[in-house]
Amino acid sequence: MNQSNIEDKRHLRSMMTRQKLLEAAREVFLEEGFQKATISQMIKKANIGYGTAYVHFEGKEDLLIVLMEDVMERFYEIAEISFLPKSKQEAKDIIYKQAKSFLLMAEAERDMMQVFEQAIGVSSLISDKWKAIREKFIQRISKDVFYAQQNGLARAELKHEIVARGWFFTNEMYLWEIVRNEHHRSVEEVANTITSIYTRGLYI
């Protein structure tokens, strides 16, 4: 067997070990919550050696960050929906669809998002990661607002970065309410209401 094949097999084995550890971590976080979960429990569940585990991750925060990136990437795909409206109504339809999908995703990912919220409250590393994720969303929304302004659909005098920040914070507030089981309205009603207020204020 040549060196290249040996390297490929080693890499594949390493990737599979990493995946096993991530799956075990997810289960332990869901069972124990962030604060009670330990990396020892995760290593035991994954049935791998301590030395091997620490090659991939320094601790439970590292594991949670990867799981958080994975979940939030699915949220980000919603923000990435093509935004090239030709009219105010078309813009409103796309924005409503995004807001509804975003909040439905919060419902679907509620259990894991509860773990993230606990972690954001106690770990500065996770909190910083959440801020970075938030900025990525805000930049993407800002781009869409700027597009609407450039095409004469939205009020040009408004700063698109501030608009984007306000819109994301509105969605984020409802996301956490859903995660905490605090909201008692349908996702459709919330999405429709916030979209209506947002688009009336922004679009001409």
C-alpha cells in the first residue's frame, strides 16, 4: 500500500472518530445540559481513548462550538435565500418566508438551542461565538437592505447596517422566546406581524 493510501485511511479514521465524538457530545449535552455535561461522559459514550479525543477537541466548549456552527449554518441558509425583488410586495413575500422559516427552525431545533442558550450565559467563549454568528447574519441582511435601497424600493436615508441589526434582533428575540417555550402565538402570526412592521418602515 502506498503512502498516499495510508494517509487517506488515517485521515478517514480520524474524521470518523471526530464525528463519533460530536454525536456523543450532542447526546450528552441534550441529556445533561451544558453545565453538567463533561467531556469524560462524551468520550465514554463515543467509546474512544482520552488521548484520541484530545487530539480533536480541547474540551466541551470546543465540541459545542462545532455543534452550534452546524445548527446555525441551517439557519444561515435561510438568510442566504436569493433576494432580488422587483417590487415592495415581492420583497415582503421573501422577507416573510425568511422570518417564518427562521422561527420554524427555532421550533425544530429547540432542544439543542436550549443548550446553546445555557452555554452563552456561562461561557465567554460560546458567548463570543454567538456574537460572531450574529454579525454574520447582520452583514447578510445589510446586503439585502442595501440592494433594496439601490434599486429604489427602500428608503435611501436609512443606514442599512442599523436597519439590519434591528431586524435581526427582532427575529432573535422571538427565536429565544420559542426556544424557552415562552411564546403563545403561531409562528405564522409572529412572522406576518414583524414582517409587516419592518417592511412598512423600510420600503417605499
